[in-house]
Amino acid sequence: MRTRATAEFERRFGAAPAFLVRAPGRVNLIGEHTDYNDGFVLPMAIDRDVWIAVQPRDDGRVAVHSLDYHETVGFPLGNISDEHSGWGEYIKGVAWALQEAGYSLTGWEGILASDVPIGAGLSSSAALEMAAARAFAAVSGLPWDATQMARIGQRAENEWVGMSCGIMDQMISAAGVEGHALLIDCRSLETRPVPLPPGTAVVVLDTSTRRALLDSAYNERRAQCEAAARFFGVPALRDVSIEQFEAQADRLDGVVRRRARHVVTENARTLQAAQAMLQEDAVELGRLISSSHASLRDDFAVSTDELDKMVTCTSNARSASAGCYGARMMGAGFGGCAIALIHTNSARAFARDVATCYRRSTGREAHICLCAATNGAEVMHHFP
């Protein structure tokens, strides 16, 4: 992707770009639908990225050509209009949110390339937002504060794009640490790098199904969580312990009770998972990951038949490849990817066994890839 973006930039503009920036997608080991409940998440930035080759303009305009969509989006910084759809809205939203936060921006033009799958639950939108933020910061001479830029990206998605996401995706894309997952407190935005247990790797299991998140029940789930928090008289479900929940759960509406139970128990699982990683306990981490899937499927009701079958296939593969500790659906749900924690040495056999099982179960082809933990958004080159 990096070479594609740079080569096309040089072809179009006849010179090297002034800057080359990247921002990663992410997987989330555990902590799903906890971020907008002020809870805890444990994602890692992965080696699937959005790249932008960029140079400043002096006319206050932004023009970006996407090699993946084969189209160019352009807009003036002084009068940004919302077209209500398309990949360009994420870049416009970042420009709008930066200016709303008081930043003075310089225009730019660039070439964009990405290998973060769209709609797969790997946070392609946050990667695009953070790459755009890095591009604006580079050409405008802005300091890079990962937490502040994550907030900028979240505001762009919430208020410009219209997706009521939490802060996790932007935060890990902005602040990821190579070789580590990042335990994020979504209330304080404090972070703690946590290494994977030795000899383990994370595998992304793409079901080849896609979701349109804005059209899904995501916003409904969020409203149900907020209703539960009001019932308990707290700002967010993060403030409810398992003991408090169990003492009053039977007074909640049945659907709201199940949604709240997932969030309360998932927060506990996430903290336990970070501790298991620090203790190099892959077995316990895998158990918690698998428990997360059951909760997302049964209580939060955001899994799908394909995601469930993919996770079941990882269980079937355990006896054959003897290297999978646990698996779960990942992301907002309603399609996309699952993840599995495996022993590094079993990657090839595991991928083969799961792909075969999934094809037999669904008639679909699974796209399976091993992921490495990378840094968050970076300026990779400043060309003189």
C-alpha cells in the first residue's frame, strides 16, 4: 500500500510527496460494546493500514484520490459541506472537527491506499480518520497528541458521519504500541500496553459477510445500555459491579437486562484478560475470549449465524491443530470478522482446518490472516 500510494503520487504530481502517513486498523482482543459505556477495552493496532502520500496546497482546498475507490474527493476548508455518504465524509469530518477544536489548517492533496477491509470489523473508518488527522497535522505543523486526535476522530464520526461510536477505534489507531495490545480506560483514556503471552498470535477470521453499521441495531443497543445506566442511577454501566447488577437485575426489562449483563460482565472479563496477559497465561486469556463470544451472542445479540459457525469451527480445529486457546466474534457485530488466539506454531494447520470447516458449514470462503501488533498513526517519511 505504501508503494502504491507513493508511486501514484509521483506519477500524478511529478515529484515525491512532502509526507507519507499511515494509520492502522485494529482488532479487539476483548471488551466489546464497553467503550461507549465508559468501560475497558483491550485492542491492538494491526499491520493493515491506510496510507496517504500528501503535499500541502496554498489555496485552502483538500483533494484526495482513493486508489481503492478510483475516485477523487475535493472540498474547501472554508466551506465544508456534508454529502451524507461516501469515504470522503470521514476526511471532511476530521477537517471540520479539527477546525471546531480551534486548529488552523493548511490545504493538501494526496493519494490514499488501504488494505484494511471495509465493513469487516477491523475499524477501517477510524484508520481513515487517523490517517487524515496525521496528514492535516503534518502539512499544518500541528503537534500530534494521540488522545486529542482520537477525540477529534470520534467527534467526526459521531457528529459529521452520524455513527454513535465510542472512543476505542480512534484511540488504538492513534496510540497503538508495537508488539502490544493496549488496555484503554474509555472514561479517563488512560492506556497501558499489555504484551501477548509468549508464543501466541492473533488470527483474523473474515466470514466474508459485511454489515452496514449505520443501518444496524448499533444505536439501539447503545440506547438500551443508557436506559440500564439510568435504572441503576449511574453515569454509565461501567459504574455497575457484577454484584450490584445481580442484586437488582430482576427489576429490569428482560431485553435491557441482557444488554446490561453483557456490558457489566465484559468489563470484568477485560480486566481479567489484561491480568492474564501480564501473567503470560494464554489458557485463561483464551477462556475469557470465548466467554466474551457467548455473551455477545446470547445477551447482546449482535452475532450472526456465520460468526457463530466460524467460532464453532475454531473449536473443531482445536483437536486437529491443537493450538487454539479461544475465539470470538469481533467488532460491533451483524457480520464481519471473528478472532482467535492461537499458538504461533499452529498457524498454518489452524487456518487450513478452520477454512475447510467454515466452507462446509456455510458454503462461503473464509479469509484468514495472521496479524502483528503495530504502532498507531505515524508520519513514515518527511521527504525533503
